[in-house]
Amino acid sequence: MLQLQSAFGVLALLAIAWALGENRRAVSIRQILVGLAATVGTALVLLKLPPVAKAFGAINDAVNTISAATRAGTSFVFGYVGGGALPFDLKAPGADFVLAFQALPIVLVMSVLTTLLFYWRVLPPIVRGMAWLLERTLGVGGAVGLSTAANIFLGMVEAPLFIRPYLAQLTRSELFLVMTGGMAGIAGTVLVLYATFLAPLIPDAAAHFVIASVLGAPAAILISLIMVPETSDKRTGGSLEDPDMQVSSTMDAIVKGTTAGLELLLNIVAMLLVLVALVYLVNAILGLLPEIGGAKISLQRLLGYVMAPVCWLMGLPWPQAVTAGSLMGIKTILNELIAYVELSKLGADALDPRSRLIMLYAMCGFANFASLGIMIGGLGTMAPERREEINALGLKSIVSGTLATCLMGAVVGVLT
């Protein structure tokens, strides 16, 4: 019965995306059927054929190498604040992690790498190849297809860096697809961290996070095409023109990539700081209201009640759906890291093993308000001429990213 509940949830989540769509009449039934088949088929292959999931370990190793290289640079420049050896004993685990000096600088390295790969003519053929494949299946342009595929192991800003020269050419639907892809996935750099939290609770948690990262790509395409369907001619389809990077040498590419990455990094830090502060202020105002059920009202708690029915649609029993809804509220208002930590702290009777697995997939995305600040700051810097449109699609991308990860949870519920 729970599997049938999840199957109903798949259809219900697609209906919700359709109801929230910009142009419901423009939605292509063929694209939806193909996208749903791709999502379910991908889940079936990865969940039932574990060796396939392990093959993605090589890609994850490459991402970890880039992360380690960045950490080498930050450690050299910032010392222990940047991830170097501590000159004192650490009393609180995790207290040595500083987001601005250890995680975010990877944007600088990725900016340089993508500039180099474009100058060396490595990425343009890949974009054209993605265009050829996705044009003939989902009708998705190659640039956005590459960005969505990169989101499997990269974050919402690092992945679009691969197609930075094409961002100004994207249609509104394609721009929204890029944003949804970022919200519906997690970076490979945090995958191991999350798996560590859930390893005691969920067998093969790391493998499931890899599967969730891969499954996020077709799910994001499916949801985004329902909510913002394509209504104009493709400008980033199979006939993409290679962009003029205005780079004269390898060293020039390194310098210009670093300069562009620095501007991007500063925008991300500023937007992240402001949005987290605003959420805190809203919660402080809500805290002035009378308590309900012996606890103060907060954005996380309110959204938890809203998300409980969605958790039921994914296939959770109703008594567990309320608990799961609160986790989704934490994930959306704060971030998925805190939500996974809270999941790891739940008692054994709070969620059964199947519900825990579904929630692993449902929370495996960056769709939260802090990430929105990162995305607006990042994409707005990479494509300043599209900044107004990016801002307008921001809140909608949180909804689409959440629906995409919930769709993954429902699909997993059908198969387990």
C-alpha cells in the first residue's frame, strides 16, 4: 500500500508542478512522459544495479581532488582558518570549519578551470555533444544540459560556470532549468559529509547520495519543463556558436578566470550573509507571537506543517509525515546540512528504515533560502544582463528544486 501511495505521490507532485506553472497550455506531454520515463528508468538502473552507482565514484574522486587542491591554496593563504593544521586542540567537532575560507573559494578554482577549458577548446565540443543528445530526447539545449549534468557533482554556482559564456543566450525556460538543476542537486564536496552523518542509520548511505545526485538531473529537467515550459526558439540548441572568450594565452586565461571568480565569490558571501540574517530577523518577529504547543513559531515550523502532506505523498505513513515535514522545513529555511544532522539525531521509532531512505533523497538538494542568495549572487554576476529575470525566478526555483527532490523520494518509495 505504501508503494501505491508513493506512485500516487509521483502523479500528485507532477500535478502540483503543473498547477504552479507559468504557461500550463504550453507544457509538452511528450516531454513530460519522456522525462518521467528517464527519471524512473535512471532510479531503476541505479538502485537495482549497484555496480553502476559505484562507477560514479571516479567522478566524485575528481571533484574531491579539486576540493583538495583548493584546500591546499586556502591553507597556504589563510592558515588554519583556511583548513590548515590547528595550533590548538579542537574541543567542539566541526568548529574548525569556516565556510567563507574553506568551501566557497572552490569557486575561484572552478572559474579558472572553466576559463582554461574554454580557451583550450575542450568544453565547446562537449556542449555541442550534449546539445545533440538532449535535443533528440527531451528537447533541451546542450548548454543547459551540460550545466544540469554538472550539477550531479558540482554546486549551483560551480556548474553554471561551465556554460558561463552561454548564460546570456539562454531562453527563460532554459535559465529556469539551470536554476532548478542547481536547487535539485548537492555538490560532491559535501556528499561525503552527509553520508557520514547517516551511515549509522542507512546502509550504503554514500551510494544512495551518489544515486540521488545522478537522479536529480532528469528530475530537475522534468519539473522545470512543467513549471516554465519552452515557448520560444532554442538559442542554445545544436547550432551553438563557440563563444569568444577574449583570452590571448593560458596565463591570460588564468588571470581573467581568477578576476571573474573573485567578483563571483564576493557576491556569494554578501548575499549569503544577508539572507541568513533576514531569516533570523523574521524568526525573531514570529517569536513575539504566543507559543503554540509549548514552542515558539518559526518559519521552519510553519513550513513543516505545510510539507507534512507532501511527505505523505512521497509514501510516508501520516504519523511519520509530520516529523518528516519538520525536517523539510529545516532544510528549506536553513539548509540540508542541518536537516541531515537533525535526521541523524531522531530516535529509532521516529522514522522507519524506508521513511529514512525516502527522506535522504527528498532532502538531497540545495533548495533553501541561503542557497537562493548564493544563486542570485552567482548567476547575477555571471550574467548581469539577466539579473532581473534571475531575481524574478528565484523563489520559483526553490519550489521547483523542492518538488524535484520530493519526486525522487516518491520514485524511491515506489521501488522500495
